[in-house]
Amino acid sequence: MPDGVIGEEPGRVVSLVLAGGIALGMYEAGAYAALHEHSDLRPDWIAGSSIGAVTAALIAGNSPECRVKRLREFWEATDPFPWMSTWLGEVPAGALRQAQNNASVLQTMLFGRSGLFRPRLALGYQVGAQDVPALFDVGPMAKRLVDLVDFDLLNSGAIRLAISCTDVISGERVVFDTGHGDRIGPQHVLASCALLPLFAPVEVEGRLLADGCLGANTPIDLVLNESDSREVLCFVVELFARQGSRPHTISASANRAGDMAFGNQTRRILEGLQRERHLRSLIGQLASQLPVERQNDPALSAILAEGRVSRATVASIAYRGRLDEAGMFKPFDFSRATLADRWIAGEEAMQLAITAVNERSPDYGNALTVIDI
């Protein structure tokens, strides 16, 4: 192994990074369910944005035996007209399924989603001096978070949790990290989900905060930028796939544009981190060639300190929706059948990621290895 790249001592950190995407979050819930089956791969550290922050809170705020159950409970109460799905029965793939998915999107826009958000009555004007207009009220989700998440456990340090938000006024990213001593409550999670203009921003600690996706939809840098001597194994759950197929309709073109915008954002972050870690490992190699007195020179020691970098492996999965999904509006499709499909797709993709990680031979020449599933 080259000098400057730290090996596996004194242990490995398993991390999970969860992206935003509203109803697409069911995919990451299924992905976690698969990861949960492997006790040695349950995350020590979770970073999330938007619905990824909600998923992360449900995991970190529950004991291991309750986590998957709580994820299912969270998604169960999202259909204001459950009798409709029962009456329609199982809709086969194709045009009928696509029509059902589109109807689910329309239903969401008109009536909101039970247990998550509901339409706001005052849309065209400010209710109060500090109020920011929004289409929906997230009061129902605030109650569900209190019911389903033990915030004392979440803040206990059993799992390190970092969630990202965006300052509406300055545009800066704001991160709350229990590993840095922050105490995360329901308001922090709701702020990370406050996608303007759908949901109103939340004032937290004197700052008006909105959805973390406005800064980085998949906040992988929160994990990989941390300076630590331990090897990092990072599972990334992306809800918008960078790779796709040739679009043949306007709707498909718009859908691909959204997927590429978010998927390429994550790829650029990873490429930047790969370059940075490679340069740091080169500094480490250079330092090992210097005489001891030069290594201890105060003028050089701060620079040479940057040369020690732990090895990291990133296993990335991304949701690719079925052809009969609701195109660019798929994040608003909460239909039962589609949610069930997303859970299964997440489980299957994570199983592939776990297999790929277990079968991979150690690459001691790279400080950061990326495995795309």
C-alpha cells in the first residue's frame, strides 16, 4: 500500500448516504431493509437530505429491531383514499398503470398525502409578517416524526447522524451533525425537507432553512470529507439515476433532464473527492521520502499533515423508475403499487451492492474507489 494511504486500522466505518426525492424515498427505505439484514454492515454514520433526512431519522431514532418496522409504518399512511386502490385492484404494467400513476400525482397535488402534508388554505398572501407562502403544510409529518422517532436515542450517539439544509437568505448549506455536538429535533428534519414553494421553510436557531437538496441532493461529502484514520465503506442511495435510456416523448425528456441534473451533481462531487484524495496520498508519498528533520520542519509539517488519508470505498445505487411511471412528476406518485415496487427495487439494488463490495479485491493503490451498481 502506498505511503500516505491509511489502511484498515483501527477499524472500519460503515456509512449510509441518503438523497432527497419525496415519494422516491421508498426506494431508500427498501435499500436500508436489505442492508439491515447484514449486521456487520449496519451503518455507524448516516447522512441525509430532504426525504433522506427523514429516512435517516427513522433509522437512527429507533432500536435495531424496530427500524424496518418504523420505515414501513411511516409509508403506510400516505393514501387519503385507500379504498380506491383496493377497488381498482392490481393494475398491469403499461398504459393503465401509467394512467394510475398519473392519477396518483394529481391526487397528491389536489389533496396532499395523509400523514405527510396537506394543502394550505392561504396561498396568495402572507398570513403573518414572518410567514413564507407554500402550497402544503407539513404538520402531519411533524406529528408522525414525534410518534415514530425517539429523538433522545437519535442524539445518543449510537448512530452518528448528519442532515443538510439550505439557508434561504444566504444560500449557504447548513449541516446539523450529532458527531459535532448538534442536537437534532423534528424541526431540523422538517427544515431539510422544506422544498420551496411546495413546503414552507423552517426557522431553526435563528436561520430560515429550506430543503438540503438546494445545496447537495446527495450529501456524500459530509462523510468523505471527515478526517479520520479509519477506512470508510459508504453506501450511497441516489434517487435520480445519472444513466438512463433514449427519451421518445417530451415527458420522458423532462424526466431525463431531472435525473441527469441530480445524478451528475453527485458524480461531480465524487470526482472532486477522488482528485483531492489522490493528491493527498501523493503528498503522503512525498513526505515519506523526506529526511526526518525536514518532515518535522514547522514550515512543512502543516502541509505534510494533509498527506495522511484513509482509504474509502463508495458503493452507489440509483433508482431507475419503470417506463410506466409518472415521468418528471414521479416524486409525487404515492400509489400503493408504485411504492411497493420502489421498496423491492431498493432491496434488490442494495443486495447487488453488498455482493459487489464483498467480492471486490482490495485496491490499495486508490484512496477512493467507486463501485457503481
